[in-house]
Amino acid sequence: ADGAARRRARFDRLARAPRELGPVIAARLSENIPWYVTRNLLLILEGLPGLPSGFSTAAFIAHEDARVRREALKVALKVPAERKRALEGALQDADPRTVRLALTAALEDCPPSALPLITQIAHDATVTSELRVLAIKVLGRLGNGVALHALLELVDGGTTWLGRPKLANRSIEMLAALMALSSGWRNDGRAAALLALADASSDPEVRTAATLGTRPRVRSAAKR
């Protein structure tokens, strides 16, 4: 195809092809082909209603090109036997877009073994705020003690020179952690103490983040 729009249309059409197309793609992927052909075949494979029996993404998850790894991850997330391993590998990938894809998948279903990696991303100051906030959202959904401890560390600023507890300096990550604590851990004593400090803050953004979990959800018109 001589244009992106036409290529996209052909991809979409192939993705609606019968399940029998899967083995043909798997056989083609086993050949020595350029990276962009590999990526495109994986893209089509991910859109099929089912994967060919015995197909493994292992070789493509480790591909040198990040664009191939991203498409391979999308396929691997559909394979129960490969999902955990692929997710853990993607969380450690050097490519930010691959990490974002892995964190987005973890929002829906996060294996316990991936929790240390997600906690590391949430605390890593060298990682972009976008990825750190996404990691914090994952922690907020997990609802376990390890996730709670990680969130508390992001919000707790230690004590003042008078020995009084204080919040961490305001940042996008700190506000995201406050929201997570407000939504899921208001009954925890440690979280409640930090939320009380936030409620009394002179910073309106901090106060708002601390009260988000107490606000009733507005039902959509379709559900009324």
C-alpha cells in the first residue's frame, strides 16, 4: 500500500479474517524477515479472534526493536501462560511506550510478582511523571499492604524541626498517591493521619486530592 491509511485499512481487514489465518502468520514469523514485517504480522495476529495453537511470543518479546516488542507484548497479554512473564519483562523495558503498555495492562490485572517492579517505577525520580503516576494508580488498585506502604512513602514527608509530622513536597506523584490513599485506605490509621494533614493544608490541590475518595460518584444519565 502506498499510504498509511490504506495500510491501516488492510490491517483491519486482515484482523477480521478467519481464525485459520493464524497458522499462516505463525509460519511466516518463523522466517528471517525484516523487523517491520514482523511487527505488522504481530499486529494482525493480535487482532485475530484466536491465536494459533502452540504459538509463543518469547522470541519477539526479546526482539532488539522496541516496536516489535510492543506488538509482541499485546499478543502475549492474551496468552495466560505468557502474560506474567511478558508483563514483568515489559515493566523493565528501556522503551517508555512499552512500559506504559505494561502498566496499563497491570491496571486491569496485576500479578503479585510484578508489584516490586511497579513500586520501583513509582519511586524512581528518573522516570517520567506520566509513568510514575500510572504506576501509582496501579498501586492504588491493588489494595494490599505492600502497595499501601509504597503510597505512604510517597506522601509522608517526615517531621518538621519541631518534630511535627508533615507531608512530602507537593508533586504530581504525591498528589496521585494522596488520591489513592483517599480512595482505598481512609480507614487505615497511617493513611488517615496523612490525609488529615492534607485536609488541613493551605494548598487547595492537596486538599482536593485528599478528599476525592469521599466524594459520591455521579451516575450517568443512562443509568438513572
